[in-house]
Amino acid sequence: MARTAADTTDTTSPQGRIRRENVERILKAAERIFAEAGFAGATMADIAERAGLPKANLHYYFGTKEDLYRAVLDNILRMWLAPIDSFTPDADPSVALTAYVTAKMEASRTRPHASKVFANEILHGGTQVERFLAEDLKSLVDAKAGVIDGWVAAGRMAPVDARQFLFMIWAVTQHYADFDVQIRKVLGRRSLTRQDFAAMTAEVLRMVLRAAGLPEPQIAEPQVSELEPPTDSVPPNL
């Protein structure tokens, strides 16, 4: 992906911190606007208004709408791929899968628009991420599928088709972001709370670990208000 002014931001100085904060505000705003309007319907003016920054700031940091869109996609992919680092040959399969599913579900709770942006990109042919999918993602999936196959060969989990197993995890965890409206309507909820997501995460974990022939996790649900809405924060420097 193209390098922009945001890629070379020095975060050690006061000015650098301001630049970093501006970049994060822009990425957060762009993520939401691209999710709601799609790439074609989104405008730099809308994103600037959402970010509370002059439109010129967006062009300074990212150049064009295309550059900003690619930066948003890159940010999303970094967030999603980091948790799968827990899949290593020596890792406990139950612990690794629990950490991965939990992270994916938390991403659906806190970054629902990220999943919608990526889903929309794929539905429109994935032209902006085609090379990543065919090269980087394929290599990563091949490597992590090899880890899963090793766990299976060692009798540490039940036999599964490793790639299909990963596809299933992606489909289930991202469903809670991509189809949140459907879920809320079916459940009769105005919004999904932390407690809702804790319960849904526990159920998804049970299904995934059962499929892997692993013991179910013991998860304590957080004591939070039923009225608490989901967050929409952007972790720094993803």
C-alpha cells in the first residue's frame, strides 16, 4: 500500500503526538464513513466533518481518498491478524483458540464498522486487497493451518480441516459486526451491551472448542449495566 505522510509521523515530539492523534481521528472517522456510505459514496468532506478536522488535514496526511481508504483497510487487517500470533506449535490449543476467538469477538464489539468496511470491499471484488489476500494472507493461513495440523497430529485436538476451521471462526465472529442490525432485531434489543457480547463470546467459544474436541472454557461474565452501549474506539497504532 502507498506510503503517506501518516506513515512517517514522528510520535516522540509534542508535534508528533498531535499528528498521531489527528491520524487516529481521521482513521476512526473514515472507518465509519466508508462503512456507512461505501468507498464510492464517501467524501473527504464527510470524513473531515466526522473527524472534526479541516479537509486539508486529510489531504496532508493521506493525499487522496484512495490513499485514506487503503490506510483504513491496512489498519483493519493489522488489528485482525495480530491475535493469530497465539497459534504456535508449543501453544496449548485451547488457550490459543480462546484468545483468538475472544479477540475477534472484541473487535466485532468495539470496531463493528471495520468489519463492514472489509466486507464491503470483498463484496465489490476486493481489488484494493487482492494482492494481500493472494500473497500475505495466504502465506499466513498456510502457516497457521500447519500449526493446527500439528496439534491434530499430536493428538492435542480433534481432526479438522484447518483452513475451513479458520474460515468458520472468521464467519462466526465477524457476523456479530456485519449483521448487528439483524441480531438486534431478532433479539429485540435496541443495542448490544458488553454483557450481551460476553454471553455471545462464551457461546461461540463453546462451539469452536467443541468442534476441536477441547474442554469448554470457564468464563466469568462481567457485571455491567444492561443499558451500556457498545463502544466504537480505535486502539492506537494498529
